[in-house]
Amino acid sequence: MIRKRFIVVAAVFCFFFFGCGKKEYDIAGKAMGTSYHIKAAVGFFVNKDKLGLKIDKRLSEIEAGMSAFLETSELSRFNAFDSEGELFEISKDFAQVMETAFFLYKITEGAWDGSVKPAVDLWGFGASGKKVYSVPDKKDIKRVSEYVGFDKIAIKDKKYLIKKDARITIDLGSIAKGYAVDEICNLLTKEGVKSFIVEIGGEVKAKGLKVNGKKWRAGINLPEKDAFESRVYNSVKLFNKAMAVSGDYRFFFERDKRMFSHIIDSRSCMPVKCNPASVAVIAADCITADGLATGLMVLGRKRGLELINRMEDVECQIIMRNKDDNKFSVYYSNGFRGYIAE
């Protein structure tokens, strides 16, 4: 009898202390001008409140560096820095994001370009909050194009940025949230959390499995202008992968029956035209998925698929809007279908 009781106690001990006794925590909040949601499969003795405070602190640090809305942010101070050829010292976070930015600019042949900020502002989609949408004069478009181009910035020793044109400014909004997702995943891993899904402003990354042993799922919104954000086109299963989605259907304005998207092509300084309605990219890290999703919106379906099919461990789904019937055509990279949840 005593032996049986010992076995029962030992079983309960193992259940709680060696990973069997787990539940899914929900942690949510506001950061980086949007909301975040985290589901984490953790042991019963993990302190949710302390974990939440650490998450908020890390997100605040990233926002203080990359925010285009804060005048005191590192990004805003770099934009105000008007010394051509001089060194501008940057933090480790900023340096890591800029390294990825240069990679994305190169691999997409300029389709992803964080220096497109002046054109974004000109079209009314900037961070100023003055949403006055209008089609700019061609002279103004030509003027801002003179100081757009990521090749007008250099990085030195992974510690300094150099402006080759003092007028150049940047906006890292298309990769900053992805970086934040990756960093929160790193934080959770350091805290001993082995299974989770992190979502910030629609960008997600998952690690491990849910409590029920199944893969985490993430939805891709229906790319219709008037669709609710909760309306899902399809879902994917993620295991140690990240996904980011970009589209033309959330921020836009219309003039003379033409839709002008917030996705600006830096090479023309004009909104993309006849390009994808939505792009979803799956990659090992979220910052890469985030940037590529925007880059493919500019590259278009054919060149976008060619790029992704050349890359290892990266997949994409591209949704094109049919002009005639307002329906969609969907295109996949070679391995994307394997992620789609049934």
C-alpha cells in the first residue's frame, strides 16, 4: 500500500515538474503602435505577471530605437542627422535591423527599400498622422526621388551609419515588428519557455507544439478592402517558423476609380500598380519574412515567386486580385502548400 502511494506521489511530482503538467498562458498588450498576443505552453509555476513585465520592457526598448512616431527614438534622431559622410553611432538593436535591411535591399534588387519614407510621406501614408491623401504633382515625386535609395546609406563596423546624402531618411516599419517578434521569442526561450506563438501587429512566429501536441496555427486574412480583420482566407501550421503578411487592402485611398496603396515602389516613388493584393511569407525568422512580404508586393507575382523559389527555407503565397469579377487567383512557391492547414 505504501509502495503504491509512493508511485502515485512520484507520478504527480513528475507531472508538475518535468513538463507533463502544462497549460497555455495568454499574454496580450499594446506596443509599437499596435497590439501583441502571445500564447505560451508553460508549467504551472511560471509567473505570468513577471513574464509579461519582461516582455513589455523589451518591446519598449525596441520601440525606443525603431519608432517613426517618437521624436526621441534612435530612428528619428538618425533622420534628423544632417551631416553627410559623418559617423552616426547606433545601438546593437538598430545595427541588427539595419544589417537585415541591407540584405533585403540587395536580394530584392531594391524592391524592399527602407529609404522610401519621403515618398510615403508625400502620398499621405507617413507617420505624421496627417492622413491627407492626394496624388502628388510629378515635380514633387521627382524631387523626393533624388534622395530615395538605400544605397545612399552605409554601415561601418556594425556600429555606425553614414549618410551619403544628408537628406535621406528611413522608415523601418516594414521590418521592425518582425524583429520585435524574433526578440520576444528569444526572451521566452531564455526564460525557459519552449512552446509558444508570438504575434505583433499580424506578424507571427511559433516554436514547439501546443499543449495538445499539435502545431500552432496562424491565419491569413481575406484581402478584401471591406473585410473584417478577423475574416480568414486560409490558415497555416507553424512549427519553429515565422510568417508575415503584407497587403494593399488596409491602407489606401481611391481617386477616379483607381486604388492607391500605401505600398510605395522606391524606384518610381509611386504606389504599386497591378501587383499582389496580399503576400504571405514563411521563413525561419520573422524579420526576414516581414521584409520579404513587403518586397514581394513591389516585385510582383512572377519575379516574387522566382526569388522565393531560389531561396532556401523560405516559402510564400501570393494572392492576385482579378479585375473583372473581384475574385482572387492564388499562387504558391514550391513548398508553401505543405504548410496549409486542412
